[in-house]
Amino acid sequence: MSLKIMIVDDEPVSVQLMRSLAAPLNHTVLALQDSQEAGQRADKQRFDVVFVGMGGLELTRRIRNSQLNRETTIVVLNTTEDIESLREAFGEGADLVLTKPISAVRIRPMLAAMDSGGWLGKRHAARLPLFTEVNCTWGDRQFPLRSMNISQSGMLLQPSLDVEVGQEVSLDFKITEVRASLNVRARIVRKEGTLRVAIGFINLAPEEQNAIQLYVMGRLVNGQTSTREPSRSWWLGQGFLN
């Protein structure tokens, strides 16, 4: 399908990059430097994705509250990696936050994922391969594990661990592709003997959520989802993919 994209930014490099990536895919790009005009456009025209550089939180809030663009994907282009500003952006309705300068490596797979049919559902349901060391802490005990895949709701780890289903644990791991180090709370939802353990994230902070979403969006192209067990129906039954 053809995406309708609006980018609100005063940096020519960002606009030129977006146009160069969108043109071969027949996407339309509306580039604006006036956040007031962008807000007016959002009130009258529906967009598939909006990149907000100028106007910041006020424009993000206006787009999210507009009748036509309540479900639009909003990507805020931040000038810093400040966690507080990231949390504010999520609080105003942003779906993703990218730190400038934006790059083709980050934008190209994002547009490709959005261009696929039913991509919103895929983004929430996908389990993407992620192989990284995970340090699991329960009380005063630590377990060295390795991840097999990740979704926006949880992870599949190996081997299993000597902790009962339902217990809460702390996980430390890195997603090198998005330069993120995460420390998250999680709950054990299923154990497969001594082989594997499935966990569900608990109350992810905005910066943790953003890192996982960026990774998922970057890999969610051409059906590159994990086919490892447990099956997708099981994950749905556990509420991981809701």
C-alpha cells in the first residue's frame, strides 16, 4: 500500500532522507516547517505516520487528540536521549521516539514494516529472534540465561530456572541493535522442564518500551518472525500478545 506521511521538521537533511526513502515505494510525503500548519492539516487529513521534529509535545498531543489521526503512528524526533523527555513524549501519545540525526538504517525497515498489510497487529503479535545474554535475579539468587526471542510483551529464555511460575524476577540484558541496556521486571508464566522459560514483562518504563519497539520495528520486515515454540496460540492464551 501507499503510505501518507507527514514530517514536521526544520532540518532539510531529515526531510530529504524521508523523501528519498519514500519515493521508490510510492509513498507520499508532506513536509512542513510550521507546527501550527501541521496541526491544522492533522485536523483535516488522515496520515498513516507522522514524524514530529518541530512542535514537540504540543503537536504530538494535538495529533493524537484529532478525530482523523487518533490511531496514526506518531514518531517523535528527539534532539537528545534524555529519558525524561522520552517519557513526556510517550505521555503525550508518541508511539516511538528516535534520536537525531535519523538514518536510513533506522527509517527504511520502519517504512517497510508499515507498508505491509495489517502491520499494527503484526507489531504487537510478533516474536522476533533475539540472542543475547540475560542476567535473571530472584531475591538474592542470580541465573545466567540467554534469550531466544522477544515480543513487546515478553521473552523466551533458556535454560529454565528453579523458580515457580507466577514469581516476579528482574532481567538485565542488552539490545545492541538499538544501543539499549534494559533492566526490567517480569513474571514467569510458563516453564518447559529444564529447557526453556517464558516470561511476561511487567509495567515497562517508556524507555524500555521504546527500545523493544524499535527493535521489533527494525526486524518486522518480510515476515521475519520467530517460528520457535511455544506456539503463537499459546502466547495469545497467556495474554502476551494483547
